[in-house]
Amino acid sequence: MAVTMGEQGGASDVALPAVLGGSPAFPEGLPLTRVQVPDRAELDRRFDAILTSGQLTNGDTVRELEEAAAEFLEVPHVVAVASCTSGLMLVLQAFDVAGHRVAMPSFTFSATAHAAHWAGGLPDFAEVDRETLTLDPALLASVIDAAEGSPPTVKALMATHVYGTPCHVEELDKVAAEWGVPLLYDAAHAFGSRRAGTPIGGFGAAEVFSLSPTKVLAAAEGGLVATRDASLAERIRLGRGYGNPGDYDCLFPGLNARMSELHAALALVSLRTLPERVAHRGALAAAFAARIEGLPGVRLPALADGDTSTWKDLTLIVDPAEFGCDVPALAAALKAEGIDSRRYFHPAVHLQKAYASPPGSWRLPVTEEMAERVLTVPLWSHMDEATILRVADAVTRIQAHSARL
Ligand SMILES: *Cc1c(COP(=O)(O)O)cnc(C)c1O
């Protein structure tokens, strides 16, 4: 399609994006993520052994996974559970949050808040900072101020390592200590992330990982609770099996939150190659960042020097005024290129139907602004660099012609 270029400011030097008639970057389409099962032979061997043994749950494979994960994370205790959500529920139940408030970000996946709700807690949302999109320790005071003097009180603090970016763990520790409440991390994205070299997993009272298919360590479904607290670990072990200590005289109302042996086998095989996957994702993110450097109005979440992210998601933060169009227009233009994208996390949890009433109970201007600005683009562990650069170049073409979108 012939299109006359009328833009000023050098836009005409850059080829047209597909949405304006250029040829699409990925005519065959580029999905947001692709799951790869590493080492099928090893997996088949493990599945065969499990199926032959007849022990499909509560067996050696789950124990082996817990030990391997504890070693990797450099924590004394890891308890495998059915999902990150159920792990968070059990930890929050152990913290006795029922009837009390749980401070957490609203810029997170809905399951963070759902877990508090299922544990009987009242999600209470706080702001993230604009650079990392993780919980802003400096703005947490407003949560406690709002609660002052009037029950229900804040009983726990929960933070999310968003996209694998480590939270401000040192400052959050201080806030939790000041408040006298336990600190829990939704570490769903962060198996393989590091804070100044130390693995995410040992911070706060507990950290809970997800092994669902879109995460970097995957077991089809599953979760891992990591903690330094032996009695908390024991409590989670009981809780994942109904709260039954073995004599059917349940100590508290637990869940069925067990991980099956088959899922544990998947996780073990996936764990073996995790460091290479995390390193490769980091290299792809760096290549992408270098390619879009200087492009107006678009950046990636900031990662502190010395920190490692899993880059569970490659999320663009778009300033519509500088970039030239808003996120929905960018997403539509990417779609024309064949590039899938998602607004992680939009809408913010406090604006979702599940939590939005009574309306206006939370004032979170930073969160609301950032939720309008994020767009996650494709990244997976076996993607090649040429692919991520083609995505970056598509973003560049779209920006150059954004005035016409
Ligand atoms: C995926 C995800 C969860 C839920 O994990 P499940 O294992 O599916 O329960 C929780 N929190 C965040 C931030 C997530 O991305």
C-alpha cells in the first residue's frame, strides 16, 4: 500500500509500521510467551518411575524438589504447594490475618489480593514507585495512618517482586519491624531473581513462588513456600494437607494444597536449566533496552545495580505524551505487526470489580497512572536475539509515526 509520508521531525526516515500500511514484522504472529519443556528424556524417565511406583502424591519427588529448591534459594525450608495462591493463603492464615488488614500493592496480579481475602484478611492497597513498579516503602505510612486508632488493624505486609524485579527489601524490612508485623513476599515471578547477589527466597518471613506455565520455573501448576522459620514451614506442611497431623484430628482448617509427584518432576527438570534461562532472558532484555535507548517516552522497569531479575515479563512503561500515543494505540499497532501484548497489570487490583466497592476507598494516583502506562511484549526463555530486536524495531517504527495513530 502506498502511503505518502507527511511527518516532520525525521519520521519519514523510518519505515512505516504495519498499522499504517508497512509490512508486518511478524506475518506469522509472535505470541506473548512460549513454554518449553527442557529435557524430555529425563522427564519421561521420572514420569515412568512415578507412575510405576503408584505413589502419585506425598512421595520422594516432592521432597527432592523441596531440597533442591532450598539449596538453590539458600534457605533452610521450602514447602511445595499446589499453587502460589494456595501458598500465600496458608502463610496469611498462619499470620492470623482474619478480620485484619493486609497491606499490599494494588499494582500486582489479582491473586495477591485474593489470597488475603481467602485467608479472611482485608486487602489494603498501597502505592508502588514509578521506577521499579514495586511497593514504595516511603508511601506505606499512609496505610498505617489511615488505620490508626480504629480497628481493624494492619496484621501483615505483603509485597510483590513485580516481573521478577526485586523489591526494596531492606526498607520494607524496616517498615515491617516498625509496624511489628510479618512481611510476606508474593515471589510468583521471582524464582531466579537476586537482590545484590542474594537469591530472592530468603527475605521477609516467607516468600511464595509460582510454578504456573507462564513463570520462568514451571511445573504446569504449583507453588513453593520458602522460609527461614522452621515452625512456619511445619505449619504450611500441615496446612497443605487439610491441617491433619496424621491422626485425622485436624489442628486448624487447612486446604488440599499438595503438589503432585508429576508436577514436582516437571519442576525438578525445569530447575536444572533455570540459571541459563534467567541469564538468557536478562541478555534479551538488555539487547531490547539498548535497541530502544533514546526512543522518546518508553523505558523498562529499573533494576538496581547488582540485582538480577528473571524478566518474567518484558514490560514497557510508556509515557503517552512523549511517545506520541497511548498504550491501547500502541497495542493495536503491535497487533498489526503480528506482535501479541498484554497490559500487565491493568486494571490495578483496587479498580477491579472484585475490590472496587465501595468506590473511591483507595486513592492511588501513582498506581493508576502506571497501570495506564504498562504494556508487556513477548519474551520467552528460548527466544533468539534477532526476534527481540525485531520487536524493538517495530516499537521504534510505531513511535516514529505515532502522531498518525
Ligand atoms: C501467577 C501469579 C500468582 C498466582 O500464581 P498461581 O501459582 O497461579 O497461584 C500470584 N501472584 C502473581 C504476582 C502472579 O503473577
